[in-house]
Amino acid sequence: MTSTLGGFIRKELKQALREPRMRLLLFLMPVVQLTLFGVALSNEVKNVRLWAPIEANDTVLRHVYDRAVASGWFLPAEADRNADPIELLRAGRIDAALVPPPGGLTRELGRGTANLQLLLDATNVLEAQSIEGYVRNIVARVVHEDLEVEPPESPIRFDTRVLYNPTLETAYFMVPGVMAMLMIVTSLVLTSMSITREKELGTFEMLISAPVTASEVILGKTVPYVVLGMATFPLILGVAVFGFGVPVRGSLPVLGFAALVFVCTAVAIGTLISTFAQNQQQSMLGAFLFLFPAILLSGLMFPVENMPEAMKWMSYVNPVTHFLALLRNILLKGGELVFVAERIGVLLLMAVVSVYVSFKRFHTTLQ
């Protein structure tokens, strides 16, 4: 190695590691993220909210339900016994429902055989398939241990009704997630580099010396990226619908408004990242360190319900989580009003907070 090359290498290493925040991004954050993901991410389906209209004298259904809850895979759903299970599934209040025959499962078994129906929300295909397997095993154990009927004969005929994705198309589950991922990547990364690019090129001095306010500077640097982000949405939606056959069962104006709120939130977060970064390298790393956990913890690949209770807050403050839930609800379920309003409200709150902090951090004078 020549002395010249060695000098270049030492110079680049010193320049890259000169600032404390860059050392923090390079060495500490990967360790923190790996620790969090190792604890939070799991493919095992659990904490499934199970609902059943159990009558006081329906002991067999009570045994099935109690065994399901005791297994650790299911949680008792907080919903009225007389509620419509399909509406509960559509509103996202439950994940699965056990529907006995009229008069109850026990009464029907006294006449010979009985049908027990399982209603599943199949917007998450992998989760629905796992839930069906769990319930089948639990019913088989109740038949064998409680009713003392040996397999393969069973007095309970198990029937599964899959809602919102009856053919179990994987594209219906994955494509909305990819849509959310693409929109936040383009909106957030481009915005996070907008102000730091001015700093690096030396044009930031000219910008702040002009007779403009901080509000005008921030809006001028963010509104174009909102427009660009929304310009890509019809293209992405068109590919999803016409290329992969994803249905649009909800309102297109509501879907467009949800996308606009999400893009505004992503742009606001990108602007906030740019106020902390001193150059484009830092802004790119900051955007990546935000995007990586945001995508993994959104429910795109791993169910949010699997996360430990103490760590679920990371998904609740993640804009991708809420937009992905909106996409799946509007596209596949038709858009339940209360659910859509709540998720859009959370995204609006995130955008307002990010914009407020960005204004507080931004100064029209060089530091």
C-alpha cells in the first residue's frame, strides 16, 4: 500500500467518524435494532382475539373456547355476545369467531352431530391458515378428551368460512404492504435529503439570506415531495389492481385521502430527519434507520400481535402500521368508518407533531 493511498484511507475514515452522531448511527443503532428485532419479531401466530356467542348451557362450546384461551394462542375478545361476528371482523375488533348452530353446540350434539363454523379474517393469509389449524386441533382434543370419541369419527363437523380473501390469494396480503413500503421510501428519503443537499452544496446560505420565513422555506422544500408522492400512488394502485387483481371494495376518494395523509406524514418525518443531519450521508443513514424498523414492525411480514406488550408501542407510533391497516381495510373489507377515521386521525397527529418539532428545530440563520 502506497503512502498516498494510506493517507486517503485515513482521511476518509476520520471524515466519516469525525462527528459523534455518525459514530452513533454506525455502531450503536445496529446493535439496538438487532436486539429489538430479535425480541419483537416472530412468525408464530399468537394473541389472536377469538369471539364466540356462548350460551349458559352450552358446555361443549365453553370447553372449546376455554381450551383455546388456555393454549396461549388466543385471547378472549371484548365484544357483546349478541353482536354480529362479520361486523366485528370488518371493524378489526376480533380476528376469528366460533359460530355454533342455533340452540348451541351442546344441544345439537345431543341430537347426533353438530356443525361448528369458524369465521376468519383472511386479509392476513398466513395468520388465517395458522388460526384454522389451531382451532381444528383444539376441537379434536375436546372431542377426544371431553366427549371421549376416538378419531377418525367426530360428532362435530368443522366448517371454516374465510372472509375478505376466500381464495387465500397471497397477493391480497402482500401487495398492500409493498404499496405502503414504496410510498414511504420515495416520500421520506427524498424529503430527508432536501435541506441537507442545500447545506452540502453551499446554497443554504443563499436560501436563508433571501427574504423568506422559516415556514416558507419548509413548505417550499416539502410540498413538491407531497405532490411527487401522490403522483406515484395512482400508478402503484393501478399495478396492484390490474396487475395482481387486488380488489377495491371501499371508496376511492377515502383511499386517496388516506394516501394523502400518509404521504404528508412521511414528508413531515423526512423533514424532521433533515433538521438533525448535517449532510446527505447522515440524512440517508437516518432515513434508513427509520425505514428499516418501520417496515419490519408494521405487520407487513410479522404479525403485530406477536410482539411483547412492552414493545407494541413501537408499532403504534409507526405510520406504516396505520397506513397498511388502512389499505387492507379499505381495499379488502370496504372501509369500516370508525376504523378508517381512527387510523387517519393517528396519522394526522403524527404529521402535526413532526411538523411542529421541525419548525422548532429549523432556524433561518446558520449555526
